[in-house]
Amino acid sequence: MKLTVIGCWGGYPKKNEASSGYLLEHDGFNLLIDCGSGVLSKLQNVIHPEEIDAVVLSHYHPDHIADIGVLQHAKLIQGFLGKSFGTLPIYGHNQDQQEFLKLSYKEITKGIAYNPGLPLKVGPFDISFVQTNHPAICYAMRIEVEGKVLIYTGDTSFKEELIPFSKDADLLLCECNFYGNQNGKNAGHMTSLDAGTLAQAANVKTLVLTHLPHYGDLAQLIEEAKQNYGREVLLAEEGLIFEI
Ligand code: ZN
């Protein structure tokens, strides 16, 4: 599978960039993971919005879903312009009914509740979930295809359960909203040291830090993660591509 970073900023997008959004492609199927502010604009550097086959959402904070409404408008307008396509499925949890109902719009998109206790098949992808520690109900995802494994933590503070969940993954796309000398617990976010600890304990092959803070020297996040993890650590960046 091919992972393209569309946006990687925590909370809000940096100037001319986007907050959380990742495009996962396999066998011609395009899955958008989270759709934060700026994602619809930046996505168009890679594919047309109407080429998305499905969307899956970790949780309903604006930096992960702000562009769902404009994605719906993009498909509406492309429909007016004569393009025809089916209803786009948007998978999200339904433990926030108000937000979940917004995923369905005319015949353009349809919200589909995933059951976090059960595996979900979306196109070629097998997805399983674990709830994270975050102020809004949020799910990390384990996405597998043909024996390859991507873990996306969504937003979370460090949680023991994430270790077996991430076991032996090829790539851990790990939120890292705080530096090592901070405490992310109350905000429901991980530090660079937490990310390194998780990657090491789960024996993942590559660690990619994302949901990045808007201050400080980001290179420091890598150095701090490496204190706890012996393999490759990278920072997410718009346009970065990983072949998993
Ligand atoms: Zn959040």
C-alpha cells in the first residue's frame, strides 16, 4: 500500500498546509484517513476529490474532520458539471450522533458507523480499531493488506493497549503533539518519548511522527523519540510518500 501525507499539523493547519489527512492507496482503491482543515485543497495535488473511494475517520475534532463539508460540496459541484459517481462512504463511529449524522449528505456521501469491536473491510483494506485516550471519543486504526500493516494512532495519550495493537507493524504513523519535557496526558496527546516507547515496545519497523506541534524545533522530536526507539524515525510532511 502507498501512504501519502496530505496534512500533518495538530490542532490547525500551518500557513498554506493542512491538518490531519492521509491518503492510502492499494490496487487502485483510494482511502482517505481523516479529513482535517486544508486537506481538500492539498489532496488535489495528488488526486481529484471525486477519485476518493472511501473515507475513514478517527474522531470528530475539527483538525480531523473540518473538510468533510467541503468534500461533500466538491462532489456536489462535480456532479452538477456532469460527472457521475456513486455515493461516497464515510466511516466513523456513531458515539457522537450529532457529528455522525453530518457524514451523510444527499446521495453524495453516506455515514457508515463502524463497530470498533469488529474488523472492518474497506476495499482491499482490513481495518481494526482500539479506543484511544483523548477528550473526544477516538479510535486508532490497524490497517492491513497482503500481510503489510499500517498503524495510525489517531489522537491519544500513551496507552498500554496500543502496544499489542501495533505489534510488528511495518509503519507506525504516531501522533506526537508534545515534546519530551512536556506532559500530554491531560490533553490526550503523546510526547516524542511516548512515541519512541510505543514504537520500541511494539517492535515496529518505521516510526513516523505526525500531528505535529506549531512551536519549537521539530528535529528535537526525532532525537527524543530515538532515545527510546532504535530504528528509523521520520517526521510527517506534506507530500511525503511511504511504500508499505
Ligand atoms: Zn483530537
